[in-house]
Amino acid sequence: MDTLGFLPRLTTTPRRQIGLLTAATGALLVAFFVAPNALARSSVNTGNVGTTFRHGLVTYWDSGSQDFPGQLDATVSFWFRFHVVKAGVSALLLASVVALGIVLWRLRRERAGERTHRSLVLPWMFVAVTGPFALVALMANVQGTAAPFASLLPMLSGGGTDGDVGTTVEQARQQLADYPDGRHSPALTVMVDDFALYHAVLAAMAAAVALALAVATVILWRRKASPMPAGTRARCLMTWSVAASTALTAVVLVVAVANATSAAHSPQALAAFFDGGW
């Protein structure tokens, strides 16, 4: 009777925490796709942001000024607010997923010798999928918040490059060929600088993530090297964890180096973008 009475006290609280955190994470996932446009809405929204940006950029290019004209200023301001809201929701989502992962890990350790932990497979899969998504979303939206103008540039191709937009892009491409020498539109200077900031922010965040992953890899490697029965599920899981962490560290480090290079050579990177790269 004592054992039967002990089980509810052991399991009810963790299960309740898992349920609450899963529900909170699901709600934040919905908010991630719904809230930003609703909270950042103005005359510009996600339905017309591409069109207003293309029209505004043509006017900006022809203005001969580094200051955004009215339509472009409204578009960039909306895009900034949009990414601020998304970054905030992404941060909350990541925190919720991390908290859920901690609860699951503690529960797994408590039940290391039981079969009941198989019921936690789905929550673990949810964490494994949602965690990386939240991290990538946070990084992308912090990047968009820091350089909203540059993050709008991919929308130049959204409506084709014919007409005035095509002319503007072609002129930018020609002026970038000998930038910063020669005559160039004041708008091009803003593009180059914001493009550099755009990549520098991502490079810094990717470097921080790569460092965290490297530390995690070392910790996992040390645990793997500690005494553990050969052929056990725990050893197999640890081996896969070390391999996955090492691979992720390498990938994120490549992203950091690539973006740092683009930031350091922003005119060339922007020219490559206008030629069809990013």
C-alpha cells in the first residue's frame, strides 16, 4: 500500500508540469504565426509589404537622399515592429521548450530503470522539433529587428524585376561594380551598410550558439567517457548525442564564418545577392 500510495505523489506533479508546459508551448507556436501581424499592423501589413517595399525603394533610389521617403519609411517601420514581436514570442517559445526539456530530463533520470519512461517519447520528439525551430526563429527575427531594411531586400524579386524595379536593381548592380569609387546613389550606401549589419548580427549570434554547442559537446563527451555498461541504451544515446552535437557545432560555425565574411565584404555580398545569391 505504501508503494502504491507513493506513485501518485511521484508522478502527478511532473505530469502536470509537462502538460502545462506543452500547452504553453503550443499556444506560443500559434501566437508566433498570428500575433506579429496583428500587433504590428498599420497601413502596411504582411499582405502588401512586398508591394509597398518595391514601390518605396524605386522612389528612394531616385530621390537622391539617404532618408527614407514616406512609403518606404512606413514599410521599414512595420517590418521592424513585426520582427520585434516575433523575436519576443520566439524568446518565450524557446524558454518554454527549454523548461519542458528540463522537466522531461529530470523525470527520465528518476525513472532510469523503469519502462514507463516510454510514454515520454512524444514529448521528447516535440521538444526535439520545436527547440531548434524556436532558436532559429529567434535568431532570424533578432536579425530582422537589427536590420529591417536589408531583410526586406529579398522581396524585390517577389513581384518580378521588370519595369522600374528592374531598372533600379540593374543600376544598383552597375554601381556596386566599383563601389565605393565612382558615382553612386546615396541609397546604395544605406543598402551596403545595412546589409553589413544584417550579416554581422547573424554572425555574432551564430558564433555564440556554436560556442554553447561546443561546450555541450565537451560535457556530453565526458559523460560518455565515464563508466557505463557496454551496449546499454544510455551509452548508445550518448554516442548519438555527441555525434549530433558535433555536427551541429560545425554547421553553425560555418554559418558564422560565412556571415562574418559577407559582413566584411558587404558590397561584394550585395552584388552577389542582386545576381541571384544571398
